[in-house]
Amino acid sequence: MNNTRFTICKANQVQRDHVLKRFPKMKIEEQENAIIYVAVNELNTIIGRILVTENDVPKPLSGKYWYIINVFVHPKFRRIGIATELVNKIKRQAELSKVLYLYGSANATVEASLFWFNQNFTLHSYGKKEDNVNEPITYGNYHHLFSYRVERKSLISNSSFNRVKQASTDEIKQAIDTYIYDDKKKTYFISKSDSLVGFLAIGENGKIQGAIIAFPDSMQAPLDSDHLWINLFVEPECRNQGIGKALVYEAYRYAKENSFVQLTNFDTTEDNIGFWYEIGFDIFFWGVNASTGSRSTTAMIRVK
């Protein structure tokens, strides 16, 4: 058993230079403003590090996010909690600095995926590494993106609206016809009819005021877990009445009872980011689409 004692501290200038020389492609401004913490042993030797840069959260949210460039622990000193303590240090500092989110990416190995999963991050995208675009997807050559909402907020039930029920198979089909206008998307949902789950918000007059259509999806290897993709619809005249929150909570409760890892919503737009943010979801911002000029986002919340 490795009984090495270590200390986590903010890097001094010598330690910063030691870390940054390993990242020559970073811009000078990024290097100067980088946030670096190191783990040192009894001999004051660096045995671990975490490197973070600060960025503005895209509109319509206002604030900062920290991007985790690198977490590294010397192979001789792994599995004694150093990486976890480095991440916990960044979490605490981010909270003190009023940072909204921590973002990052890593190779989707079993070890990396489980590490970020156990740090309570959401895992929400897998893709092939750019330098291996012609290689088959294996554990070593694809990556995932992860995020962490610094100000934790639990999703709770909405006591002001309690007329939500789980939809029958026929009601789910009706909701697809009612709320999904894109033929390609409608076909996609119909193809998953055997696994679809739905929830309906019913008005006092018995009419449907909103719905969630959801389906399970694998977190992809190497995590042997599922998340629940949710698609939320609320009639325009029924919005801002707590109906959307009530529907999402029912999906959350269902996911919790059925051992899903997280809820994921991929239809987040600038118009509704505020809704997902206010009820506690992680918001991950993607780059602006060059052809449309719009920015895609993903909203997620951990269930367990």
C-alpha cells in the first residue's frame, strides 16, 4: 500500500513554470492567467497537478466557467486520492470565485470515465479524437466531455402544480403527433416506440397542457449505465405556471426509481436556457454553428 503523504497547494512561480512547459501550445495569455494547483510529497516534489483556464459563459447566462485542461498524477502515486483532492480543491476555489461551471474533456478510458463519474460530473458527449479520425473507435482513441455545476441545486417537486401523470402508449403516440413537427425527428421517435416513456400535464378542464417524451440511451462504453433523454413541450399559453418544472420532476423521479444516471435534454436553446439553469441543470455550451450562426447547448442533471 502506498502511504505517501501529500499536500495540495497553489503553484508558486517555479512550480507554474515546471507545469506550463509541458503545454507549449497554450497561448501566452492563457499561460499567464492559468489556475494551477499541485500535489507535492514530503520532499516538495510535484507528484500531481491540475491546470485550469477561466472563460466567459456564453449568453444568455452571465458569469465565468473554468475549463480543466489537465489533471495528472505521477504513475507511482496513483490510487491514493491525489486526483480527487486536486479536483475537490478546484471545486472549492470555483465556489469561492462564484464560477458557474467546470468543464473539461478526457480520453474515455474505463479509469477516466469512472473517475469523473465518481466526482459527480455529468458525462455527455463522445467523439473520436481529431488525430485518430481514421481509426476504429476503441477505448484509447475517443473522448468524452464533462461538466459540473458549481452551485449545486436539487430538483424538487412543484407543489403549485400536481396534475402530472405517466402517459399510456397511445397517449405517447398522440403527443408525438401533436408536438413534433419535424418529419425526420418524428420518425426517429417512432422508431423507439418500444422504449418511450411519457408524462402528461393535465389542465383542470382535462386538456393536455404539456408533455415529456423520453427514452433511455446508453452512456456508451466504458460506462455500463443509461441516461434518460427527455424532450419537454408546454403549450405556449400555459408557460410560466410551473408546468414544465412539474413534468421534469416526474421524469427525474422515474429516472431515479429506474436506476438511470442522469437526465439529458439536447433541445436547449437560448430562449429556454434560463429555465433549465434555474431548476438546477448543467448547461454545456457548444461552439457556434458556422452556417446557422446559432449555438447548441445540452442541459443535464445527475440522478445518482
